[in-house]
Amino acid sequence: MKLLQIALMCGLIGGIVGLQCFFCTDGLGDTSVACRDPFNTSTTDPTVIRQLCGVGAYSCSKSYLSSADMSFTVRGCVDSSLCPATDGCTSSEYQGNAATGCCCTTDFCNGAGSMSMNLLTTAAVGLAALFALY
Ligand SMILES: *[C@@H]1O[C@H](CO)[C@@H](O)[C@H](O)[C@H]1NC(C)=O
């Protein structure tokens, strides 16, 4: 019984400590080539931070925007309320550029090569990640 209680407590604490996500940006001044796809999840690049989202309803996100003259990638924690779908991506137009945003809810899932995708508000997720940074 003691072991079971300890196991339950560890699970509980794990849930309280919260989600971990990769956090990095590329293409907006802070150029982190390591942030781009294909993403190396074992990268030791100092511009890629392993971020603890904190207590609350968070998801890991990955957003990218590309056009002829610019592209950027943002990965990080976002409030889950910005993700209409729990696990997924959506593509949309953002100021005339193609933008894609994804959310997922397992540790470091935003480093995965292909995230399963549903619709969400791409620009909001990308901007929220940026605001979290600055
Ligand atoms: C990923 O990063 C690690 C640590 O820097 C490196 O050893 C490994 O070769 C990299 N893998 C790829 C596919 O680049």
C-alpha cells in the first residue's frame, strides 16, 4: 500500500509541476537556426531552451510563418485557451503570409517533426509565445 501511495503522489506532483516545452524563436532578430525544422530534439544549442510552462492549463506550441522575404518559427508554452483543438495544427493567412500553428500537450511534443494537426488560431499562438518571451 505504501508503494502505491508513493506512486500516486509522484504522479500527482508530476501533474502539478506541469508541462515542459521547447522554447525558441527564429527569424525575428533572435536568429536561432536550431529552432527551424527539421528540429533536433537533442540539440545543445543555447538558443533552444527547455521551458517549464508553470501551473495552469498550458500546451506546447509551434508556429511558423513564411513568405518570399521572411520566415519565422516560434516554439514555446502557450495558454491552452489559445488552442481550439487540444492536439493539432491549423494553417491560415496572416497579413498575406502563410502561417501555421500547432498545439500539443505532452512534454517536449513541440519538437516533434510532424505534429498531428487540427484547427487553431495560428497568429494568436505565435504572438502569445512571443509576448511570453519579451
Ligand atoms: C542533434 O544534436 C546533438 C547534440 O548537439 C548531436 O550530437 C546530434 O548529432 C544532432 N543530430 C542531428 C541529426 O543533427
